[in-house]
Amino acid sequence: MNHYGEKRLSLKANLHAHSTLSDGKFAPEQLIAAYASEGYDVLAMTDHHQVNDVNQWDHHGMIVIQGAELHPILTPDRTRWHLVALNLPLDFKCLRPFETGETAQEVIDAVAAAGGITAVAHPHWCAFGAGEIKDLENYFALEVYNTECDFFGRAYSVQTWDELLYCGKKVSAIAVDDVHRESALFGGWTVICAKERTLPAVMEALRKGEFYATQGPEFHSLTMDDNNLYAEFSEAVKCSLVLRQNGRCIIIPRQDPPGTSAQYSLEGIRVPGNYARWVITDARGRSAWSNPVFF
């Protein structure tokens, strides 16, 4: 795709998955084979409290990322954070912070020191809003959509994302399956706009926010010049540009035929502290969310 003037690969990734090594229903080999068969390029193995050697399994041509889901304590009643850590070494020490006492920030910092990156998992499912998250630093994204959490009516964390952005936090968003069971397969994914199909290139793109979250719709081009923001995408029945305050609906619902491109003038919105992000929705009600452009 055209990612702000650079031709990039579009790598389909699920960045949150559980196997029978923790509380998932699929053995690691089954999980990897399932995602490979659906055309995924990247899969992160993120079982709870552990880092497993992904090289022991057949990757079926995918990039498989070594990670873990970690659970520091937030409140005195022992409410836990859910943090997804990617690219961890096998000897990573901070695996059980709910026992050893590290805070969420200390866990994020430990992950970074080990060469990894951290995402805040399903904040709406955790009943966490911007108030709980706003003081955290150096995480690369939060989960804007989580397929597994859809079964509990808490799949979307869009409002929390916007509240953090409104507060000036430069936060990106991913969509994930958080797969534990068969019915959570392939519902939401992240498209990584990488320079090449390698683990270092994938990690670089994630660190820089060069990706978008989706349930199915695709962005083909995201660009900007001195006067306008532009987007090209798969057929959408709604396209909105979300701003720090208010927003604009570019393609109106029930418009016929569906749209495949949009642009919006930067006049009046290119001011310090503002941001703009695209959201498109297809005829099946599935959405895709671009990461924000900050001014």
C-alpha cells in the first residue's frame, strides 16, 4: 500500500493469541497452521505468564513473534492489567508481576529493556478508561477491537482511545483475536505496513505506528500533502474523519454506490494538538481504523 508516500507491504497479523500452553483450546501447532491457512503473514504467541520458544514449531511460512500476556496489579482489590508483550527473550524475568509486585509501567519498561514492545489489551473488557491508562508511557498501542471480548459485549475500546488522544497521548490502535476458542478465530487483525517481510521490519513498523486495525475493510493508500488528507480503500458504506473535537462524515451511510476514496482539507484542522484518523465501515458493518496523524 501507499503509506504516506512510501510503498509498503501489507502484512496481515494477529498480535494476541493463546494456546493450550495457557488457557487456549488449540495446541500451538494447530494455532499456527490455522492462521497460515487463512493467509496471515504474522502471528504473535502470547500465552499468559510465559515465553515459549517459537522456533520449536513449524511457522508455515509466517513470521511468528515470541511474546506473553502479563498481569500487573492495578488496585488494592487486585484488579489486574492485561498487557501484551511482543518480541520477548526466553529469559525474560518479569512474567508474574501480580506476584512479584512490579507496576504496569515497570513491566512496560522491562519489556522495552529486553527489546520488546507492549500493548494495552482490551481496556473496555477490563473496565479501564483513559483515567486508568493516561499516566502510562512507552506502550505502542491499545486494542481498539478484540474478537474474544465480543462474546462478553466488550469488544470495542474506541472511546478510550479517543479520550487518550484528546489528552495528548500519541497512542496507536491494533485489532486482535485474543483467540482462546474456535469462534474467536479471524475476527479482527492488524495490517502492518512493513518495508520488508522480516521480523525486524515488522517490529520497526509497530514501534513507529505504521499499521492499521481492521475487521475486514482495507486501506490501500493513506497520504497527506500541504492541503489535504487522502485515503483510498475497499468499498465502504461509511467513511469518517475523526478529529480531536468533532469529526466529519465523508461518505454518508446508505450512499449508493459505496465509496472507495476520500479526502479532506487541512484548513482549520492543521493546528497544534489536533489529530485526525480515518474510520471506514463496509456493508457488513465491519470497520477499519487508521492510526492518527498528529499536528
